[in-house]
Amino acid sequence: MHAAKPLFDYPKYWAECFGPAPFLPMSREEMDQLGWDSCDIIIVTGDAYVDHPSFGMAIIGRLLESQGFRVGIIAQPDWQSKDDFMKLGEPNLFFGVAAGNMDSMINRYTADKKIRSDDAYTPGGLAGKRPDRASLVYSQRCKEAYKHVPIVLGGIEASLRRIAQYDYWSNEVRRSVLIDATRKADFPPLSLPKKEFMVRAKELWEELGLPKLEPQQPWHGYLMGYWPEELSQEADLAARSEHEKVWQRLEKTRVEVGEGDTMKTMRARWGKTHSGRSV
């Protein structure tokens, strides 16, 4: 079995040749303005699209664009049908699905389980612009629109539910989002534990005499490209609960931002490792 080609090893062609787009398109008309006949990647998000680093999908979209991918945004689609999920056409590579900057249940309900009257990530603060458990609903609609197009599911809602968890809203333990969401998504949420951790967890399970496990792929994380050694070291420290040492390492990465600084000048002071660390 051949190893997957790292994402950023593909040849650059769009942003490399023409520079960054003034905006990431949200309609066919905006795609026409940019001269695009299709999008390589379409990001579906429960937040409004604001081209600013406080919005996660804008950061991800611009990062992918910097590597030459044409990225479109479908923000807060009408989830009652597949129509909104088809307005940019079929993506050449995949749909990227995320509920938004906040978990959709926390975004929509108060601690008293009452519906909130506003939404900080919606124009005008309007509430009700995203469904409950948006990650699942959006994945379903993407598959309904283009069944054969892969889905990459991520974001805080998916990543925090990657294991069985107590669900406050239904007052029950819900199974991992991997079971429900990845029936419709082709890649599981981000940050699955390393194989070593999962193997050890399986051993502990068996030592306790619990029912036999038959893991199905993917059941552990794996590298999809270059992973800096310092991140592995910090993960090992965190696994041993040595959080103070992690903090001490991260403290060294702080960069003072001065007037006239740009990302390029800050990066130069940050260090030249892939992660921007100089440890």
C-alpha cells in the first residue's frame, strides 16, 4: 500500500500564478468574477463568512488557497434541502465541513436548554441560522448533493465528540461522532490519538476482561505529511501530564508584535521550522 501524497506536495497553480483572490467566492457569480469554472475545495460552515482571522474557515480557506487550491465557501446554508449545497457546483477534491467556531448545540441553546435569542456569528446577530448537530446535518446534505465527493469533517464540534461522550442536551451518553458522521464523511474528524495510545488503550480494555473489541479503520491517527518533532515531544509531555513543561516550551515561541509588522516579519523571528517553533 502506497503512502498518501502529502497535501502540500501537489503543484501550485492558481494563487501561485495569479496571487490571492480578493475574496473566496460564495456564489457562481463571484466565481465568474474570479474567472473560475469550478472550485477545488468547498468549505461548508455554520458561521457567516468573514475574511478575517477570527473566523476559522477564513484561515483554513486562505491557507489552502496559498497552496494553489481554488476554495469556495458555503456559509450557513439552508439545511432543509440539498439546493444550497449545490450552488457552487461540484468540488474537484472534497467538501470541508464544520459546524463553525462554536459547537452548534451550545450556540443555539442556553444552559437551561432554552433557545438563544441571538447568534454572535450570524449577520445581525440573528438566531436559528444553523441546525442542531450541524456537522451531521451538513455531511448528510453534501452526500445527498454529490454522493461520490469525499467529505473532510472537522471543527470543534466534531473533534470534541470523537469519543463516546455525555450529551447534556439529551441527558444520555452518545456514541462517538465517528460512528454517525463518518457514515457520510470519508475522513474522520481531526486529532485522533496516535496508534501507540490506541494500542495501549485496547490492551487495558482486554486486561479488564471487557467484551472483545474489533477496531475498524480508521481507529487511530496517522501522519498525512510532515509533522515537526517538537509537536510530538509536546504531545508526549501532555500525555504524561507534564503540562508545565509544555507551557515552558510554548512560552519561548512568543513574538512581540511591533508597529508595521507583517506575518512575514513575525515569521522570520518565529523560527524556520514547519510549525513556526524555535525550541
